[in-house]
Amino acid sequence: MKKENRQVEKPFMQMKDDGEFRFLLDKIRRNRNIDLSEYRRPVLERRIQHRLHQAGCANYWDYIMLLNRDVEEYDRLIETLTIKVSGFFRDPKVFELLGNVVVPEIISRKQTETVKKIRAWSCGSAGISRLSSLHTDTKRGKGID
């Protein structure tokens, strides 16, 4: 079989205007009170470029002008940029089950093994605060360091 030689079209051009990019982030902060300064720049660029492509804008400045006249596009941009907040650790029953049943069982099993270290990963967590909360809650009254 002969393979087709097809050119793969790039989804969107690479933006190089740092001033327009920073202006856009500042505009979002001022107008929507969302500070994106802690986000990784490549992630922001990729997500914003996706919105530019979807909106048919050629560059950041065109997109800034679109945001000035289209409130719904602002909402779509914010939806694209921001992280969804999970309700997992906000459900007291789930958190209680983890702290009172699941984690103690893991600890009990580990005590019979040579390697006592327990490693945990929290998918979708921007930090370790949820795992730290779980650690603090489960070691209370159990003599665990």
C-alpha cells in the first residue's frame, strides 16, 4: 500500500507578541478579577490560541477587540482557561469513608510489609493541600507520624 503524502495543517499560528499577550491577561484580571499569573505560560498560550482559532481571530489584538464587543466570548475564554473544581473532597461522606475505612486499611496492610512508605497521587489536584488534609485527618488519634 502506498502512503499518502499529506501536509498536516497546523491548528494555529504561534503568537509572538508578548505585549499583546500580557495586555490580554491584564484585561482578564481587571475585567473578570481572575489572576492568571500563577498559570504556566505555555498552558495559557495554548488555551488562548484555541479560543482565537475557534473565534476566527488572527492574533491577540483581534481577540482583544472581540472580547470588547462579545461578552459571551469572554465567558467561553474563562471556561477554557480556568480549572474545574472537583467536589470530591467537599463531600463529607466520601472524605469520612476515606479517613475512617480506606486509609486505615492501607496503613494496616503496609504495617505487615517490609517497605512501610505509602505513596499517593491526587489526580487533578493543583497542589498537595487535599492530600495533606487527608493525611492530617487520618493520623489524628492513630499514632501515625
